[in-house]
Amino acid sequence: MNSILCAVLASGHLLLAAPIGHCAFSPAPVHDGEGGFPPSFEGVDIPGGLVYPVELTFSPVGDMFVAEKRGRVYVYVNEVLQSTPVLNIQDEVYNAASRGLLGLALHPGFVPDGGSTAWLYAAFTESPTLGADPAYNADDKYGHGVLVRYPVDTVGGNIVADKAAVQYLLGERLADGSSPDAFASIHTAHASCALIFAPDGTLFIGHGDGAHIDYNDQGGFDDPAYDDFIHPVTGLRGQLPKEQDCGAFRAQDLRSLSGKVLRIDPETGAGLPSNPFFDGDPTSNPSRIWALGLRNPYRFALVPGTGSTDPAAGDPGTLIVGDVGSFRFEELNYVDAPGLNFGWPCREGDKPAGDFVELPPVNPNPFGYLDCTSPKVGIPTDPIVAWHHLDGAQTFPAGIFLGTDGQPTTSLVGACSIGGAVYPGGSYPPEYDGLLFFGDYASDKLMTLELDAAGNPVAVRDFNNAVDLLVDIAVHPISGDIYYLDMGTTWGDGHIVHLRYGENLSPAAVLTVDAATGTSPHTVQFDASASNDPEGQALAYTWNFDDGSPEQQTSVPTISHTYTASGIYNALLRVTDPSGLFDETSVLIAVDSVPPQVAITSPPTGSTVDPHATSLDLFGIGSDSGGGDLEFAWQVDLHHNVHVHPDVYGDITTGPSATSTTANLDPHGGGVEIVFYEVLLTATKLDGAKVTDRAWYFPSDTLLDPIGTAQLVSRLDELSPPMPQGAGNPDTEVVRDGVVPQPAAASGDYFSTEHGGDQGGDDWIGMVIPSRPEPYARFVSLTFTEGPADPSGGWFEDVDVEILSGGRWAAVDGLVTVPEYPAGAPGDDFETFTFHFTPQYGDGIRLRGTPGGTLGYITCSELRAGMITSAAYQLERRDLSDLGSIELLVDELVPPGSLGLGNPDVELLRNGTMPQVGSTSEWAQFSTFHNGDQAGEDWLGYAFDEPQTIESLLFQEGLHFPGGGWFEDLHVRTQLDPGGPWTPVTGLFSDPGAPTPGGGLSYETFSIAFDPVVARKVRIGGTPGGTDAFVTAAELRAFGPWFDETVCGWTSYGSPSELWLTMDLRANTPPIPGYPILMEVSDADLPETAVGLMMISTASAYIPLSFGLLLVDPTSPAVAPLVFDAAGESDWLVTLPDIPAFAGISLFMQAGRYAPSVWGGVRYSTGLQMRACQ
């Protein structure tokens, strides 16, 4: 074993194969109430081991055709999977992130006989170069969507498509590489989607806008995707016409097929004369469009009984389109007429989409790109139903969303609309006839929509709240029953689910074994005693041991079997009720096989990643005790809100001990939504034995520690008296004071739960969030620094992490501790442990276990939690506190510093700890008590080395004492230059208002806003209250406006080493329209008073002069006067215009000053480019 592997083993992180136990071949049926189904409904899984299935469609006789995202199509005949695929085009399908083979349809009257109706239609994203990504496309962009069809026949008893006879209907590349009628697929989603035939024989196609999901895409950033780009290696043009380089606005542009529902002739791909935008040319893109203004119409349903059978009538029927939203709404759109425009990207739900509405028009604009001010084509139409991502109160229409009690609710939220299927009637109760079954992939919901005769929504009702990874819904053409697809989270885990109704429901198979591994001959005791039937009927048991021995049938639930040969066996159990309904499950038995070992070594689990990163280097190790090579399979799953995009990246390597890969990441959500990555590494031996390790990675802009504003809880809260009786700091605030003593140090900075053994073998410490987190927030880690231990206690004998959710504490899944916690014995004093686990929603987290020692208690020096939440992403303000140093009046008194009670460390003012209002903690606050020496004013604030734009403060008072601890009044003042005047801010507004005279509640928080000001110092002050005239403070933070430094800011140009660039020009304040900016010029080599000019232009230059160097374009300059002081310095403070046209522009500046003592009489500065924020 190599030294690296030994080191990882020592760290406790190497994941050993768990004993092989219950491994479901197909999940058990879900009966009444178990998964939220209404009474007498159940979801019956149809086995198949599908790999990320995404589309389901039926032939007229009920055969089920299923498309796997990676490019394979399978068929079930009589619900039995055909072992060979109908079609395998994995080498053509661009299976990257949310793209792949997503659309499937069968010709009306389909018969797999090679005849005129034996056509299978497929919509997928095609690789720019078949089977490979060219070098310029390393970040998984620049695919294009196609629509093709294949003839299907029955050969040797199998249904098979003729891959060689493919016909392109849309998207075929021309000889030069371009594809004028392709669908856009510029980024990782919003690609080829739904297909459905209309009653008139025409084909509907839904396709997303093909735009970026990592920013508001207006176009202009993806040159290789367009036909004016020539690939340097292949010589081929980009696929799409350059006129479509308009990002999400393709959904509004009739020149593009993207962001639309199309209606075409299924024989030719041509548009129909009865289409709303037919222009006389059936092959033009506008002629194919039926509806527009859609972001991602992933799935839709045809309303039975609507439409004509005559394609010339222009009445193909009514569609209900599920459109996947951006950051706000999910939609159901009712398409009952031609030419409806659903507004994207200028509208989302029933509201303007501000992100795009506020974008400035493209300029210059030679291709006539659209924006939200452009005239709209078609009929403006809002969705009939929409639900919000975070706020159920914004769903509409109001009052139609009904809970399980039948009453209106505002609890419906989601993030991925799955347009479904209309139930036509059949075996279900009649109240379901005509209802649309639809879902939300993100919230695991299956719902029904009731419409009136005019197509108006009457009610949306929950049908099931635990439908995992729902990606498609279809209706059986004979029975009318609903079937849906569960995509699965791992390889081979996808399956079809039959939504069955009946008085007799299926049994549930449960199987355990006493020894899943062993050496041959190996005897295993199989036990199915936990299997059950909902009606309590007797079950029959069928056993298949997978070793060639005959199947055995028993009426009892136990049996033994001896394996005599080496191998890994999938032993299968089927339980059957008297009516023939059954369920199956299986368990893996390993004989003479030792599982391998595997670990992801870098980055460590729980690490943060750059939110804009498009790749991540991954490293892992493994070993086979037999010395053989291992197959290492990497898989990256993208978690988005509460849904998963599985397998957005995969890679397989082979070797004896080490593996690495560079995973393509998918920046997603823009910080406004929750995104994180789950990485799995599976090591497989030649005999099939395998084991998987996993790690979690989180974008740094959405990971925060919520403990600062939480309510601390401990076991002592339930004891009497509710306080420690041992050593240490008795104030629980010590566990979040930010002070972490060195390991093995002698320190009193800890909290002890010693209470004479009253815990009774159960102890904990943690936090509860007073207001519930946003719906998609997740706890991801807990960091615990233990205090000192002695024989009486101070440690956990065993420990677990629990999350509070729905009023109940429950242990987390997938717990990994780094370093490994020394359960059962005390470790080093003040050692820190981080507990990582499967991210989980909750409003509280705690560390719980059996306390150690003769008195049974624990100690805690510091406790920190990790939570992934969009609340961490501040679009409104930028925290400046850590950029400055804290300044206090009390530090200028004699002796300097506080003379009062409380925490003497002023750094607590910016440690994020904010106790609840009314807290009695002394340790969480700093006191300025100094025997009344402050006289009539006290203050505290920040000093910054560089000038900052400041527009608000957050101030939390501390504990109120009889002699003081509060401000009687408040003011805010700033200072720009050292030694300069202190200026009161303007426009001051405080929430709550002025402090309560005589002191209000302890630990009250004031949010103080004012007109933005540029300053180097800011302070909050006022008259200190009480007889001793002092204030207390728990938190003080300064904020400026948020801005994206990757988009706007300042860039210096022109080197100071240039002979004539003798002055330095610099700026630090964000160039936001409507805000003040400060530019500073200094001439340290020739300090003197002088006058000068700031030169501003829209372009830079490099023009040598006789005695200078001009860095701004002199053909379009503007100038502003400057005055230099005796130190050779000058400030230019100006407020930028707050007009839309100013957003996003670049300006170039250079300063000059009069200097008669030098040649030429003028000295010049370096240049400065300003990129104004949008």
C-alpha cells in the first residue's frame, strides 16, 4: 500500500465497502398514504435498470418506448423490457449537463414493420463534431438541436430502428458546417424537448431558447456557435445564423426556432400554410412557428377532444405547455390559438422579468436584435397557472391551489415545471376524468389541474408530494392509466412507474440476509419476513439465487442457500398476492470477493468552489487487495434548489491506485438560487465488486454560517437550574465568540454542560434559527471545537449530528468527520472537528451523543454551522467591515479601553454574532464604560485605508445596565481625508427609528441607511445613556452597494515606467450610475500646489507628444478642473449620471497638471479605464 493511501487511511476518510445488504431491484409499490397518494392509488415500478430515462411514449397497442438521455431508446412489450435497444445513437448525442436525447415520438398509427407509419422521431442536441468536443468547446457549449426520424422494423423478434436510414427534418449541417434550421443550444440547458402529434397529423415540437443559464444572456459572447466563425482546425462554420446571436431574445425572434412551439409536416420538416407566421416559404423558420416567448417548454400535453383532422384548417388542437422558469415562476401555458406570445424573456409568470427588462438595447445593432422595448409579434398571453420558486403567496391565480384538506394554500413552490398528460377516463374514479396530471421536478410534486369548459383553471390539487425525479408523464392508449418516468439518481436506477388504482393493492417485498459476503462454500439465510400486503393477504415467495440453480417457491418467508462458486450474485425475491399482484427486490451476495477501497482525496469534501468556475480538478485513490487494476468511474451531480441534474459530468479511468479528472461545472442560478455539486467516485474490480465514495462542493457565494443570529440551545436548557455548574465560561455565547484556543492550550474560553450527571447519558449543544430558512436552504456541515476534558467529563462517548425539521430532531445521512472523532475516549483539549453530511433542510442543528466521564458532560469552545443559502448572496449590499479597522472613542481615553463588564475583544463587533432581543448575555457585547469620561458623546466606527462608498450601517446594542449601555440619540458622520472635517450624512433613515430614551430592550438592532458617501472613516455616535454615560455594542457593520467586479470597475493602463507618465491615477469606489466616485491623483516626485485637468474620453489612445504621452482619444474629450495641494495630490469626486444609457459603458481618464519647472510645462498621469456597472 502506497504512502498516500496509508495517510488517507490514517485520516479516517477512506471509505470502505459497507456490508452488502438490502439492494432494491425495483422499489416497493407505494400504497395508501405512504407516498402521499390518494386512497386506493399506488405507484407500481416497472423494472428495467434504465440509465437516466427522460421521455416516455406509447405505441397504439401499448408498447412503451423510453429514451435515455445519453442516446439510447428501449421498448417494453407487455411491460417487459426488450434486452437490446431499439436505437443507440450515443456517439451522436451531445449528452452534456441538461442536454441529450430529450424528445421522442411515434408516427400516428405506428406499427414496427418498416412501412409508411413505422417512423420513430427523435429530438436531441448534436455534438459540434460527432462523438467529440473540439478544443474550443472545452466548457460544453455550442451544440445544436436536431429533429430526425428513423424507420423501425421487427427483426428476429426484436423491434429495431434502422440507424443508417436516418432522415433529418431540422438541424442538418450543410457542407460548410452551418445549419440554418437548427435549434440553438449555446449553453447547458433549454435544449431539444417535447414532441407530440396533433389530431391533424402535424407534429408539435417544443424547444427552449438555447441561451446561457449562468447570466442574463443578451447574446454576443459565443462567436464559435455562429456561421461567421470558421473553426481553425476543421475549417467548418459555426452552426447557427449570426442573426440568432441574441441569447434569450431568440424566444421573441421569428428568425430562430428556439424558445418556441413549432408545427411542421412530419414528412418534410416544412411549415404549414395554416401556421400564424407563414411567409410563403414552407422551409423558412417563421413558417414553422406556432407559439413563441417560451424559456424551456420541456413537456406539454394535448387536450383530448380538441382540434381538427384537417391540417389546412389551422386547428391542430389545444396544448398545455409546461415552461421551466428562470429565478421566479414555473408556468403552465394554454395554447388554444395560433400565434400566442408568452413573453419570455421580458415576462415571467404574470410579471415583467426585470433582469431582462433592464438590459440596455444592443448598440450597434446591424442584425436587428430584439430587446424588451422592441415591438412584440403575436398575441401577448400570460400563463393560466404559475407558481413561484420561493414565495407561495405569489402563485396565481390566487385561491386555486388546494392542499390535501381541500382548502386554498400558499405552500406551493417549485422550480421545474413538468407539463404532463390529460387523463381521458378509465379505471380511475370519474372525478379524475379530464384532469391534467402535471408535476414539478424540483419539489417532487405530482399534481392535477382542473379546467372549466373554456379552459380556465378551476383548481390545482396535490396528488403526491414525494414523486422523485419526475421527468415525463404519459397516458396508456388502451387503459387510460397514467405512467410517469423516475429518472433515477444513479446509473441504472431510472424506471417507469404505473399509477394504478384498485381495491387490491400490490404487496411490498423486503429482503435481508445474515451474511452478504463470505468464502465458498457460503451459506446465506434469506429473510423476507418484513414483506407485507396492504390487505393482509397471504403471500407466495419466489426465490432466484442467480447461480444457475432452479427457482424455488415457498409459502414461508425464509430460506437458506449455499453458494459453491466464487462470484457476485444478485439474489432476487418476488412476493405475490392471491390476485397475482407482485413486487420484487434483490440483494447482492459476494462469494470469495473482497470489495475494493476508494477515496476522493482532493478537494476535501465540504470545500468551496469559485461560483463562476467552469471546471474542477478531482483526485482520488483506491486499492484492490488482490493487486489488480480498478475501474474508476467519476460522476458529478448538480443539485439545484431541491432537484438534481444527475450525471452532468462523467469520466472513467483505469489503474491500480490513483485517478484524476477535470470535471466540467455548470455555473447555475447566479447566486439567487441554491446550487451545489455532489461528486461520486466508484471503484470496480474485475469481478464486479464495487464501492463508492462521495464528496460535496459548494459555491463560495452561497455558503454562510447562520449561527450568529440563531438561538443557542443545549441540554442544560431542560435542567434545573438551566446553567452549568462546572468550570469554564457559564455564558453560552462563548461558543460563538470567534475565539478558538490552540489545541492542548490552557484556556477558560469554553462552555461546560457539567450538571452533576443530570443529563442521564444524553447531552447536546446546537442552535435553532428563529425564522425558518428559505425553502431551498440546506445545512451542510457542523464544526465543533471541544473544550478541555478530565476524568469527570468533557467529551462525547459517541456523537451524531441532528437536524431540526418540522418540530422533530433527526440524525443526518452520510456523516463523515474530519479528523475522525475519538469516540469513547477524550481527545486533545481544544481540538476541532468538522462533521460533513448529506445536505438537509432544517431550522436547527445540534451535536448529540452520550457524554463521557464520571459526571457525564461535554465541553464546547466554538460551534459553527455551514448552510448553503441564497441569503448569503448579497445583491443589494457589499459588507465592507472586514476591509477596515475598528475605532472607538474609549480607546482614546486614559487608560485606553473598556473598564466595564463584557467581552474585552472589540473584534466581536464584526464576528456575525447577534443574540436575540432581550438576551442577558454579557459575553456577546463590548462595553464602553469608562467612569463617565465620554462626557456628552460616545462613538464607534470603522477606518479604511482606501476610500469606500458607504450607504448603510447595522448596529446592535448590547446588554443594558442600570448605569447605561445605550444611545439616547443617534447620528452618523464620515471623514474623507485624514485630518479633514467630520461631515454628517444626509438622508439618514433608521429602522427602528430613534433609540428609546432611557434605554429599550437589550440587544436591539438598528438598520441605518443614508445617501451614499465616499469616505475613509465612518462612525456612529450619540449621547450615551445612563448615570455612567456609556454604550454597549454587540455588532457593528458597514455596507456599500453591491457590484459585480467581473463586469464593472477600474483598470489602470500605461506604465509608470514610461518617461512621461509621472503621476499616479487611481480609483477604488464602484462606478455605479447614480453613485459618487472618487479618483485620486498624486505626484510624489514633484509635490507642489498647481492646477490641472481630468481628461475623459470614450476611447483610449497612445499618442507621444513632444514632452508627454496622451492616453485618451483627443477627438472626443471632456475635461474637468483639478486642484493639486502642496503634497502634489488632487481628488476628483463626482456623481455618475443615473441614466440607462450610462450603464455598461467604458470611459478612459488621464490627469494632467501645470508644472512650469519641467520641460513642456505639463505632467501626465497613467490612464484609468472605468467600466460602468449595469
